[in-house]
Amino acid sequence: MKIIITGACGHIGSYLVSNIHKIKKIKKVFLIDNFHSNRYWSIFNLKKEPKFSFHQIDISKTDSLDAFTGIDLVIHCASYTNAENSFSIKKEMYRNNIDCINNIIKFCVKKKVKLFHLSSTSVYGKQTKIVYEDDEKFLKPQSPYAEIKLIEEKLLIKNTLSKKGIEQSSIPWSFQKKNYKSKNYTIGFIGDARKSRGFDLLIRLIEKLEKNKSKFNYIVQFSKIDADMIKMKKKLYEMSKKTNRLKIVEKYCDYREFRQILNKIDIMPIMHKAKEINRVTSGTMYSCLINEIPMVIPNGVTFMTKLLRFRSFEFAKNIDDFQKKLIKISKNYKFYLNQAKKNSSILKKKLTKDPLIKNIR
């Protein structure tokens, strides 16, 4: 089998690349990316693998894939992403993402190639009840990114020869087991440095924990930062000079590096706005789930209630509450870790029927 992965350097693409070569059925993997996000690390961090062939191509350009022959499958991961920030680049996102999917469809139809295209649960917007994926009344996109995903789905349905329609896949998730330890817990913050993600609250939270003499370790990882968070970043670096228990990772991390960071984190305070999580979902919560990380989440979050059946988390209503709940989890860490393991196993079992896994294998 010969396959193409578009957006191979992105977060999902880099995960696929780091794992898909293990499938013996696949003989050749063509990796395609235009480096729009400057994620060169994903390529440099790849192990030497004869199955791989990298091509820097902008697939929004017409006929950009015509040189490829004998392809059996395209996994289309390339697009401008980030539901929250899509409002500021709406016009450019529409042009790029729609042009990309149109060119991918044209290539697959012309050369009779199977296609896996990634949509997003953001097309459902904020939902507090069970969503039935075959019922359009549940479609409530609340960002340009989500609107585009719906347009892409309609283009696929219009051009497909398959009768299966759209299937739900969760391919980014690769599970890690976390070992129990009785002390020296590490609290983590991951993702873009934005106010809506609680980056502005980090210093206050760390100061409160230190005042309580909790002796936590801290890892803060981010790559993109909003302009109004620059001063906060400088203060965070100043704080890191005063203690070796605070580590700052300011860089884009490919999937392998990202997993290494998650493996070091024992407890995660997710200080996003609750409305934001319910509106555009939370990749950070999924990261905690598959890496068995207990978390503190804001009051009002209804996202993922079907998967968080066991109490691997605590709710917090303000910064003082976040501090108290982090300490509470640390004092009862064995309990919360065991609950996190149970929640992780629920998702893992659910993914055994993932259509992408079934069709490739």
C-alpha cells in the first residue's frame, strides 16, 4: 500500500507519521507539507525510515499532486486550524482550506484513490446533550473553522462513491500509562499562551502554591503567544530564574516531544474559560485523558461528560479554588490516578472500532 499524508508536520500529521510506518501493509508513505506553520522540527525529529519520502508542496495550488502515481490512500490533515483564532483570519482560512479539499477530491476522483479526511467535533458547537451524528439538527458551528469543516463535509458527500458517508474517527490518540508516585508532583500548562486559556493566571497560581509551601514542580509549554501576554511571559521567565522547579518550554513540539512533556506532568489545571471549552472543545482535556493525568477544570464545563465517568478531576470556580483543588489531588493522588486510568480505558475501548484503524489494517 502507498499512501499520502498531507499536513504531515502538523500535530495530527506528525502523530500519524511517527506511528504509521509500523503497519507492515504500508510500503511507501509520501509526506506532504508546505511549512506554513514553520513546523520543521517534525521532519528533523523523524527516525530514518525507508518508507518515508518528504515533499514540500502547497496543495491549495491546482494540480499540485498530479505527479504522484499508484497511490492507494490519502489521509488529508492539511488545513489552517484553531477554531478560536479563525475569526481573525476568516477570509484566508476559507480560501486555503476549501482550495485544499477541492484539489484533494479532484486528485482522488481522477486517480481512483481512497480518501480519509479529518473533520472536527467543533461542527456541533456547544452541546449539553448526546449528539446523534446523522441528525443535522445537532450541527451548530460557532467559528469560521467549524463552518469550513461543514462545507468540506458537503463537498465530500457530493463527490464520494462510498455509501458509508461520514464516520467518526479519533486517530490522534495514542495512550500512555502513568506510574504512581507519592511526592514531587509536576503541574503542567500546555498550549498557546492566551488569556482565554488562562495563561494570565499562571503566575498567580504558582505564587499561591509556593506560598502554601506545596513544593510542586512546574512545566509550562507554549509556542504561540498573544500580544497582551508578552509581559506575563517575561514575568514567568523572571520567576523561573528564582527556582529550578519551574521549567519553560517555549517552542512548537511535534507529537513525540509533546508526549514526552505530557509524560512528566502529574496534574493539569485547565484554566480555559468554561464557555470556550464547551464551544470549541478542548484538546488539552483529551491529552489528560489518554495520558492518565488528573486535572482541575473550570466550573460549568459539560464537554466530555460521557467519557469522564470516574472522578479523575475536580471543578474550580476561581484561582483560589484551583490552588485548593490541586493540593487536594496531590494529597489523594493514588485515588485520582486510578480514576484517570479507568476513564482512559473507556476511551481506549471505544477506539477499537475506529474506522481509520479498521480500514488501514
